[in-house]
Amino acid sequence: MPILIETLRTAFAGHLFTDDADKAPFLIDWRGKWTGKALAVVQPDSTEDVAAVVRWCVANDASVVPQGGNTGMSGAATPDESGRAVVISLARMNRIRDVDAINNTMTVDAGCVLQTIQEEAARRDRLFPLSLSAEGSCMIGGNLSTNAGGVGVLRYGNARELCLGLEVVTADGEIWHGLRGLRKDNSGYDLRDLFIGAEGTLGIITAATLKLFPLPRARLCAWATVATVDDALSVLALAQKKVGARLTAFELMSNDCVDLLLEQFPQLRWPTSERSAWYVLIEISDPDSDVNANAALESILEMALESELVSDAAVATNLAQAREFWALRENMGEAQVKAGKNIKHDISVPISKFPSFIKTTNRHIESQFSDARMIVFGHLGDGNLHYNVSPKTGAKGERFTEIEPLVNRIVHDAVIACEGSISAEHGLGVLRRNEALRYKSDVEMKMQRAIKQALDPRGIMNPGKGMGAV
Ligand code: FAD
Ligand code: 2HG
Ligand code: ZN
């Protein structure tokens, strides 16, 4: 049936792009790894208009691809090649709807940029703790649809834990008003949790009610050198014992990461006099003062230095320095992309298993692929590492596309042997959809498919992505 795109113009207010040049930025992911086609890209202004577009898609046998900031890592926001998709960009739905300072909640449109939400919370003397390097462009609807993690999970949890209620346009084009600011609600199946992490395959999130926390008066960080991942874990345990919930981030980077980072971003400042095999970035937040935060950090470092877990450390003494420390960590993923060919993994295992996992799997990959350079960094405190691979310095990685499935197999088999996950925070998208099928049990797949069938019986929501594809 030929689709009469003109009729979409009259279905809703807001932007409609049908020219190739206008659509182009929405049809490719930021890494340039995936491209697709679309009948149109729309930017509605309201939930009612999102619903009207979905109803138009149902009537015209078109599919729907929701898109936020298009910063995702798994190709889940890029339409497929069929040309039958309408991309619904939430960018124009960017209002803060309400802040309830007593209930510690904020209700926002799905197209609100994460950083705008953080800034609004801070203006109200509150904290919205979701934090990731893409926060200046990713949107809360995308954060929730990928159940984003980032650097605050250790203390505050993933995006899922930070959301109390949702407003959703269903695959039928109806509106579910679930914007409840409740911390307790056992009145049925948890529909909110189905849409969170669903990668746009069950419905479109149009608004969310988010949890706010007291704004800490102080946030301080330190950069420390450690010889082994075992030592890094001992420092983590020490920090947890000494300061408990005041430990708000604990990130790990290997020396190979730092080499690659400084090759790509030579302007970044190096904080310690020594280099070592591994580095940790430790962040402490304190509700009261810099003095308390500093004392907590110093006490961790003193003990870690005394027990020779850490060989060198630097504490950021002001905000500018803290930003410099964080820049070393936050630019890592992009440095790898800038450097050229790359293979990325987003894995989680119980943290106790990381030392042997890394040792064995590094050896396995390096022995099979002589041009591979292990680029291992991430959220150690959450048991989530980006266990990535780049070509060695000077090598172009011509074989990288060819070896990627083989490398994935080695890494993911090792992850599953450790009872881990092949996607900790980035989602399955198109990148990992088939791998999920390989590693999940028949019983789990049956339940996953039943959910998809129940909520999107026509299969129009983001076809080919994540659990919706298998
Ligand atoms: P998009 O990329 O636009 O979409 C992602 C998925 O959500 C797609 O499936 C899309 O269809 C769906 N979607 C988007 N909006 C909606 C909606 N309103 N309703 C239903 N479905 C929707 N991720 C982490 O978890 N932790 C990190 O530390 C992290 N760091 C990053 C650093 C950089 C430099 C970059 C570029 C990315 C990083 N990411 C990280 C990945 C990415 O930023 C997150 O996954 C983010 O949450 C995606 O948000 P987005 O608005 O860009 O979503
Ligand atoms: C991060 O933690 C992101 O920096 C990106 O999740 C990871 O680029 C990557 O592999
Ligand atoms: Zn990450």
C-alpha cells in the first residue's frame, strides 16, 4: 500500500521533515556505525500529538522509532533500512512540568536534556543524580528507555531507580497517565518498569516523574594509582567501610586507556607524578562541608597508601581541578572513537570476579589477535566495565570489522561463565540483539516475547531493536 505522507501533515502540529537533508541527522547514530531510512521525521509539541502520530502510523502500516538525543551506544535510535518508519524526535517536548520540593519529585517532558534537569534540581537545592558524559545532549526519555547508568549508580542507582512515574503513548496511540510521585505502589503489575529499559519497543515515554535528593554541600574527588585490579577492589572496600554512602563514584581506567586518551586529547592535564598499570577516580559527597569531604577522602587515601594499595594520589583542591580529573575519565569513550576502529563492550560481572576475568580474557584476546590493544575502563564500583578493544598504536585495524564477532564471542562467553550480563547499561539495540538470543534461556525468551506481543501486537514499535527483535 503506498503511504500518503501528506496526510501526516494534517494529523498533528509541530515539525515534519520529509526532505532527505532535513531527515539525515536523525538517520545515523553519533558514531556513524548505523544508518537507516525513514518516511518522515516528526517533532511533536505535545503528548496528544505524539499519540496522533502513532495512530497515523497504525492506520498507514508504518513503524515508529522514538528518538531522544541520539547519543545511544547500541544503534537503537536509528531506523532500519525498510523506509517504512516514522522517527518521532522528542526534542521539542522539553518543559519542566512541575517541581514538588516537599515530595522531592520533578515531573518533566521526555525531551528534557539531562543537564537541564540536573540544573533545575540544583536551583531548587536538590540533586538529580543521574550523570553521564553525554548529559549535555541526551534526553530523559532516552535515559529511561535505555535504563542509563553513568557515574552515580554506586550511590543512587540506575535511571530505573530514579523514576517514580511515567506518561506513555502506547503502540495503539492511547495515552497512559502514570505520572505518580509515589515511593510505594503495589496496586498491580509494574507497567512503569516495563517501559524503562525497553528501548522504545513497547511505547513512547512522553513524560516522567523523577526522584530528587538533598543537594550535597560538597563533592570532592581524588585520582589514585594502583598496581592491580585486586588492589583497586581493596581500595573500594576500604572506602565503603570508611565513608559508606558518602562514596558517590568509583571509576577505573587502565594505563593503556590513559595512553590512548592522551594521544587523542594531549591538552588534558595529568594529575599524579607516577604512572601505573591502573588508576581509580574516587568521588566523595558530603551533606555539610568541604572540610568533611576532604577529611573523608584523606582518611581513605592515607590508609590506602600505608597499606601500599595505592602508590600515588592527588586530591582535587578546587572545582577546576575536579573537572580536570573527571575529564580524564569522561573523554575516554570518545577518545577511542576518535582513534579509529574500535570494538566496545558494556559488561557486568560480580566485582569479585573482575581480576580473574580481566587477566584470563586479556590473555585470550591478545594471544589470538596480535594487533589488539585492551582498552578497559568504567564503573568498577557497579561491577560494570567497558571492556573495549582498539588497534595497537600505529596499527590501522584493517581486520577489526572482521574480527569483531570473534572478539565478542570470547568476551561474552567469559562474561556468561562469570554469571554476568552482556549489556550492563547501554541496552541491546541492534548491536547485541542476537547475542541476547544466544545467552538467554528459552523460558526467559518466552516471557520477553509475551510482553512484546501483549503491548505491541502489530510489531510497529522500533522494529529490529533489542528484545522486540527476537
Ligand atoms: P537515544 O540515543 O535517542 O535513544 C536510545 C534508545 O531509547 C532508543 O532505543 C530510542 O528508540 C529510545 N528512546 C529515546 N527516547 C525515547 C522515548 N521518549 N520513549 C521511548 N523510547 C525512547 N550510557 C550509560 O548508561 N552510561 C554512561 O556512562 C554513558 N556514557 C556515555 C558517554 C558518551 C560520550 C556517549 C555519547 C554516550 C554515553 N552513554 C552512556 C550512552 C547514552 O548517552 C545513553 O544511553 C543515553 O541514556 C541515551 O539517551 P538519548 O536521549 O541520547 O537516547
Ligand atoms: C562511559 O562510561 C560510557 O564512558 C561510554 O558508557 C563507554 O565508550 C564506551 O565504551
Ligand atoms: Zn559507562
